[in-house]
Amino acid sequence: MTPTTRLALAGFAATAIAFGPARMGFGLFLPEFRAEFDLSSTIAGLIASAGFAAFLAALPFAALLVSRTGPRLPVVSGAILATAGFLAVALAPNAMVLTIGVALAGSSAGLCWAPFNDATERVATEDARSSILSIIATGTSLGVAAAALLALAVTYDHLPWTAAWVVFALAASFTAIAAVLSVPAGVERRAARRTRLQAISELLCWPAVPLYAAALCFGATNAIYLSFAADRIVTAGGLPGLPETSAAPVIFLGYGLFGLLGLATGRVEAAIGLGWLLRAIFSAAALSMVLVALAPTLWPAVIASSGLHGAALMAVSAVFSFWSLRLFPGRGTRGFTAALVALAIGSVVGPAVSGVLADQIGSRAMFLTAAVPALLTALWPLAWPETRAGSGTGQLAAASSA
């Protein structure tokens, strides 16, 4: 097996774990957690925010590790933290330990993403990078789908929910071993180094404001959906013909499979432009929230909601990747990290606020309220910046996951 193949498989596994059960597992298993730990919507929102806060904290730490040790250490560290977090959730005797486990697992997403951009650039030839990054990106959707299938087994009493999280832990431990064997270590020498103050000041420029605003908005919208969409369906009575708790696996399965459509983002952006692509993405996100609010027990509405949101997530991840690269040529990793920080801030605030709203006004009204920012973004009357598409657009679009 060649080094590029090993890296692609290790990246696929890391992305599947970090952006599958580690980042989305809490929302997927929320009905089981509610029953086991007697969680209110407010407490559930705070626990979800703890996971996203850990993701936020890990992002700059990952960048620091890459600059000092190379890409291997942050990826291996992320896989180890995911393993520890999954085991903590599986063995949790109370909501406090559950929160710690969710946070540990959530931090892996911040550590396991950006380093593969550096690793691929070092291991693969320029012609091979697009296919390798596409394989790595696909891990997100398939990781979510695989977690949903395990949750479906839990729903039909073929597996206790704790066993599912032990399976996640085993998969994460194998990912750590694969990363040790496949991801390069060490730091490449660079011709010029900027001070931290210079690097930060370069990112705080006016042309980047729309990027950060879009990331902040989608981060909040996506985190609310991941945390509460399945729970909304369950509490509304579930899907006809299935046990009530099966709604969570179904919605996440659709979310993961339709997310594969996001791999066409680069080609779509080249055809219609960045502005119209952003309008389509945020329209899809808003509609997904409205559908789960108004028709949580109708099969077509639920499948459409999960599919729209999954495709929107994959597409917007790609957009943030190549948009940041065009804004900060030669400093794309820093720019992408800044966009992810804005997204993570939205992810922290969104579930916490929405959990309180759900307890006060109900989940239906909460989802309709949460759809407003995405809808306003889609209907933004001013022109979105049309950045120039470079030769690497398709490759970067395929390389993204969330």
C-alpha cells in the first residue's frame, strides 16, 4: 500500500469518527440520553454546547501543534480524545460525566480536520491531491450514516445504546493507530514566518467579514439542527410505522447520505457563482428547519429536511474552504481556521439559546425562530462577494467536511 493510499484511508477514518459520532452522536442518541439521565431541553442544549465549545477550543490548538510538530500529533491526539470521550459516555453514571464525554469527543473534530490539508500536500503529488482529499471528505457523510445504523439497531433493541458507544470507541482507537502509521510528522521549513500578531491582523480584514458572518450563522443553525431535530420528531410522536425513537437514526441516515451531494460544490459554484450558491445553501438550511418544525411526523417532510440540511452542510463546508483560500492566498490554512472559529462560536451559542427557547415556547416555535437567521442570510439584499475561482477550486471543494 502506497503512502498516499494509507493517508487517504487514515483521513477517511479520522473524518468519519470526528464528524460522525464524535460531533453528531449526542443529537443522534438524545432520546436515549433523555430517558437515561432525565434531561430537560435546557440541560440538553448546554451539553450539546459543551461539545461544540470543545471543538472551538481545539481549533487553534490544532493549528499550533501542526506548526510545531507536524500534522501527525493533532490527528492522533484527536482520535485518542474521541476514544476517551466515547468510553466516558458509555460508562456515564450521571449527566456530568455524560457532558465530559461529549466534550472530549467533540474536541476531536477540531484536531482531526485541518492537519490533513498539510499532510496531503506533503505526501501526495499535485495531480493526486484532489482524489485523496475527496476520499477524506467522504468520511463525514458515511460516518454519520454508519452511526445512524447503529442507532437504528439500538431502537429495535438489537443493541444497548452503551454498546454502540463502545463500538465508536473501538473505531476511534483503530483510527489513532492508523494515524500513527500513515500521517507524516515533523515540520517543514518555511521561507518566511509571521508573528502571531501579524497573522491575526491579516485575518481581521473587511473583505473577510461576509465569510465570518456566514460561518457564524450556519454554525448556529447546524448545531441547533444536530442537537434537536431528532428530538423534535420523537416528542411529536415519531414517524408512522416505526417506533418513536427510530426518528433519530432515520433523520441522521438521510442527513449523511444526502450529504454526499455536497461533493459537487466546486462544479456548481463554477456554474452559478459564489453568491447564488450561498443563497441556495442558506435557503436549504432554512427550509430544513421549517419542515422539521411544521411536519415532524410526515415521512416526505422529514426525509426532505434531513437531505436538505445534510447537503447544505457539505456544500457550505466546501465554500468556506475555497472562499478562505481565495481571500488569503498563501495563508489558506489560517483563513480556514478563522472561518471555523466563527462557525464554532455559532455552534456553541445556538444550542444553548435554543434549548432555553424550547422550554419556554416549545420546540415548534423554537425551530421556526431558529430558521430566521438562515432565511435572512439567503435573502440578503446586497451582493455577496464574487471571488475569483482558481485552478484549485474543485479540489478544495471536495476536501471539506463538517
